[in-house]
Amino acid sequence: SVTEVLFWMLSNSIVCLMMDVFVVCVCADGNECTKASAQSCGECIQAGEKCGWCTDEDFLKQGEQKSTRCDEIEALITKGCSKASIEDPRGTVTVNKNQALTDRTKDGVKLKPDQITQIQPQKLTLDLRSGEAQTFNLTFKRAEDYPIDLYYLMDLSYSMKDDLENVKNLGTDLMFEMQKITSDFRIGFGSFVEKTVMPYISTTPAKLLNPCTSDQNCTSPFSYKNVLSLTADGSQFNNLVSKQQISGNLDSPEGGFDAIMQVTVCANQIGWRNVTRLLVFSTDAGFHFAGDGKLGGIVLPNDGKCHLQENMYTMSHYYDYPSIAHLVQKLSENNIQTIFAVTEEFQPVYQELKNLIPKSAVGTLSSDSGNVIKLIIDAYNSLSSEIILENSRLPEGVSISYISHCKNGVSEKGENGRKCSNISIGDQVTFEVAVTAKGCPSNGKSETIKIKPLGFTEEVEIVLNFICECECHEDGIPNSPACHFGNGTLECGACRCNEGRIGRVCECSKDEVRTEDLDANCRMDNGTDICSNNGDCVCGTCECKKRDNPEERYSGKFCECDNFNCDRSNNKLCGGHGRCECRKCICDANYTGSACDCSLDTSTCLASNKQICNGRGICECGVCKCTDSKFQGPTCEICPTCPGVCTEHKDCVQCRAFGTGDKKDTCEKECSYFNLIIKKKKEELPQPNDQPYINHCKERDANDCWFFFTYATKNDVPPSGKKKCPSGPDIIPIVAGVVAGIVLIGLALLIIWKLLMIIHDRREFAKFEKEKMNAKWDAGENPIYKSAVTTVVNPKYEGK
């Protein structure tokens, strides 16, 4: 048998049912609506998305707390609150701006960069209800011929001397290659070395003029210099870069982070447009970051502001290097995508840095920067083919999730739901965005968040409005007479008490709560228990405690009633056929008893002859109790000790089925008390265990023939349609068998004789062969034998 064990794991609120080796566990988290103990409609709807508030003034029963009005919608309806009286506001999504997606060219006219639309919609308003997610779709499409600004930031320390020579012609060559991608391309150039303080550089007068060896002509060290702002003139890039000179410093890491920060935040000086912004960072060394400035006595954190004067960074000796997180923030704010062009030696370092900076790429720079153009093109293609959504900082209590629907039907959730890869020009992808609020963030004030694809200037503005109060809140009646002479506001069917007042209708002052006179009103029959130990006495009125199970509750003036301590049957409250009210079962129709386990329905007691309990018992609670001890079974139809019924029915079955037997002459008169069903074969008869048939009979008639029938209490007797009678011998098979036996025996004898003869002949032949081998003959010549050959010699022959 299967063993069932029911137990509670209280620490985790889990119910488990164990059946042999199978264990089924169900989490019992409870009802968040009732747990909130909400005292107003606004508090109720903030408890969860399933919570509703009943505004019916007569909804509460005696002893029930005000928070009983807050429950799940179905539970409120079950308790008697009409659907029209339930406050259950829902959130909404409103699209305020929804311009269609465009390419660079529209109707033959080339659009300005700020007229191109790659993401849709552009502005929405969300009304958020606590716990209820509001979902909308964002669509992104890469526009063809989108403008690009590229700024080349180069390390001009001495080790990059040979690289500078190859970069001098970069402007026109790169311009030519980029024309294949976009017709609107601009390029700029900047350089960096290191902070101009010890120990990063030598501060001796000679080294400040020429930090290299005496035979090398180097320029003075500097932190960062904007050589060329963004321009569409590639030849101007070549002219200015060709005039640059290498400088030098003492330590291996360079001050590149200072330069990246200034390039990022000095948008006006660099000339950034609201288009695709690329920053190429070229170096053959590592980098200093926040904290390293202490070596030079610099302790002020980088302020992330522009400090360019005459295109030179002038505050490198005053502010520390920026941190990686600070750079990430500024690069993201200014939509700049970074390409790190570094030598193979420092690939691992910058790969780790790439993992921390979204929308960045790393390329391996040859020792002389000869492959820089191919590196930039490959990195740009890699960056532009990936779309990553980023949102601004969310208000406290607000969460956001993404589901991406990318090319070829690929969908992702979680962090991968923010991005799509391998996106070509003209490809369109969709992101499903869900925003959820918990409670009432920002005290109900509207908030604005923004979502944008990293590396692009376009963004989606989302205004968040929080539903913190019910609609009925606006119709509240201040100082209502219904709230104990105006001590509260009648709002949403309940009183919201003024400061210092408590009670269901604000009938008490907080100073009066603990008086003995008031407690006496909460004792039933002058007993000692306050509110039957099932509630608290508030202002002389019992407010009943809540149970962990929201379906179970106390009620009554003194909390003396409950709906869970009634009799049970089959482990069900009131047998599952009634409801528990004040510890007594109120049974459904057709049920009675203390546990509603006694059915008044007699259909289960009907026998096959349509009599209740076969006329041999009484029906109690839907079960037959047989009054005749000889009968048993669920309907008192089985009689195992009754005399042989087979013999009793034998003659009538025989006369009605076969027209024979002792009663063949009186058959119609004496044997019409049962229904007869004739079957052709014995196998077609119902088996003894089949219901409603009771027994299987086998009887012999006067001709020594067997016949079979089955009888049942409903008096239908189906016998077999054929008798099974003994038969005489069949002559033909016997004669045929004898003849066949003789023939077979004769054939067997012939075969045996033939085998014996074959064996004898073989033995004689073998004996003859043996004697022949042993015979000895004398060798001689026959005297009468003449040869058939005659030899004649020519007498004239001389042998020549």
C-alpha cells in the first residue's frame, strides 16, 4: 500500500506530500494582500497587483478589522462584495511620440543627422500600479549611410616613433576607405604622453626641453594635446600629423586615461556631432588609473570636466587620473565607442579593459602601425553590428527587464535580452521592455527614465506615473459624521481617522485605548478572556486576529466564531459538502450530519431491479444496510448461502431455450418470470465476476447433453444457444486411419529392406577389392605372341 505522510516545514513555509519515494512540495507564500494589513485603499493597491479594496460600507462583519476590505478580487467576491464595489485600478501604456524609422535618404533628399530615426517609439508615458508590469516594444533599424566622426588619439612617447611615420598619411587613406561605408565622415587627431610631474617625467630643465637622448630631437613632454578637431579634410589631417614630434617619459604606463576623459567631455573643442562617435586609442604600453596620481602628490579625484586651454590639457598636475568606472560613465553619456589599437604584448590587459567598457573593441596593432586602417574598419564593423540597450538610473522600487527578438527568430532574456548581434544595415530588431514598480516610489511624483542603444545619440524618453491612490480617494468626505462625529474622512467605504483617533469608525482616542472599562466590553459572558483570546480589544470593540491562511478567519462580537474548527470527514472540512460558520457546519442540499458526510441521495442504493437496497435493506447516508442477513453487497443483491438457483432455473431454461425438459408443456405458464437472452456460443456468456451477473451454471438434460446459462438478480437468464451432447463413433475417419496406417507401415518396411541391401552390396564390393589387391601373378611371354611391327633393312644403304 502507499504510505502518505503530510508534514509542514515551518522555517520555509513549505507543505510536502510524500508518497513512497515521490515527494511533492508546494510553497505556501500566503496572501500578500491580507498580510499587508492595509488601512486604506491606497495602501491596499500598493501591496500587490492582485489586491483589491471593497468600498461597500456594509461589507465588514462584526469583529472584522478594516484591513479585511483588502484581499484578492475573487476572495472579495466570495465574501460578498459586489464587483462594482471593488477598487482595482490598472496601469496603462501611452505612446506620446512615434515617428517612423528612416534611412539617411528620404524621397531623394539626404536628411540631416538629427532628422534620421533609428529607434521607435521615441516617447511613452507609463501609469504603474505596484507589482503590475507594463510592457511595450522598442524597434531599432540601422540606417544606411549614417554619418561617422572618428578621433584618433595616439601615444607619442618615444617607443611609438616608427608608428608616427605610418600615421602621417592616415587621413586621406582612412577617408578613402570610410567613403565605402558613409558619405559623411570626419576625422580628428590628438596625442598624449604623461603628467608633467615627477616621477612620471624628468623635471630637470634639459629633460623638460628634450626628454630623449641628446642625439634625438624630441618635443617637450605634455599630458594631452588636441592637434586637430574633427574635419572632413583628410589632407589637413596629414599635414598637421606630419608636423608632430615624439616626446618621452620615465615610466612604462602612460597617461592615456587623462586624454580619453578630455576627448570625451570636451565636445565643443573636439567638434563631436550627434552621430556615430568613434575614438581610436593607439598605444604600445599600459595605463595609469585613479590612485596612481598619489605618486606625484596629486590627491584630488578627477572631476570629469573639460580643462582644455589652447587645445592643451592644463590640469594634469592638479587632478588624479580618472577611474575606469568614471570613464565608462562619461563614454556612455557622450555615446562614444572606443577602439583600442594596441600591440600584441598588451592585448590581455586591454581585453580585460574592453570587458568593463560597453561598446568597445580591441585590435592588434603591428609594431609600426601599418595595419591601423584595417584594424579600424574591422573594429567599426564589429561595434556597429551589435545593438545594446542601456537605461538611465531607475527610481528606487522600479525594475526593468528586456526580451530581445533578433535576426532569424533568436530571442534572449535577462542580460542577453538587452542586445542583438550580427545586425547589418537595414536590419530591424525588436526589444520587449517590461517596467515594474514596487509600492509607491518617489512619493507618487512622476519620474523620467531614458533608454538608448549604446553608441547612438537617439534615445527613448519614458515618463513614469505611479498609481498610489484609488479613484475613490478623490471622493473622500473629510470630517464625515459616519466617522464618529467627524473624527475622520469617509474614504472608499471606510474611515481614515484623524491624527490621534483610532478604531473602525475613529470612535476612540489613543489615550483611551487601555482603560479597564473598555476592556470589559470585550469579555464574553463576563469571562476573563479578552476577545476569546482570538483578537485585540480596540476602543471597547474586538478586532479579531488574522490567520496565516487567508481562507481562515475569526469573527463575532467577541471573536468567538471561526470558519475552520468544524467537524471533518475524509480530511475535508464539513466533508467538502458544506461551509463552516461559527464552528458549525451548514450543509449543502442533500447532505446532513455534523460533518455534512451523510448524503440524502438514494440513487447509490438502487438495486438492478430499481428497488432501494433490493427490498432487503435500508438506505442510510447513501449506503445500504441489509436487514436480511442472507443478503449482502452494496445493494443487498448477493446471496451466497441461498439454495442452488441453477437447479431451480434449469427446467425453465431448458424448455424456453430448447423446447425440451419436464416443463416443456407448461413452459409458457410457469417460466415467464424472467427475460431470456440467447447466445450462440458459450464464450459469449457473461463471466461470473461481471456485474450485474452473479453466477455461472452448467446443467445436463435427459439426453446427456450439457447446456450453460448465467443468472442475475435482475432475473435476466442468458443460456447458450447450443447443447453440448455426446456423439457416436465416426466410421469414415476410422477406416481411413487404418488404411493409411497399413500403407505407411508397408512403405517403412520397403525402405528398411532397401537400406539393408545397399549396406550388403557395399560390403561385398569392398571384400572383392581387397582380394584383388592381394592376388599375385607370374610374369612371362606368350609363345604364340607375334609383334605387329616388322623391321626391313635396305641392303644398299651404306649409312651415309
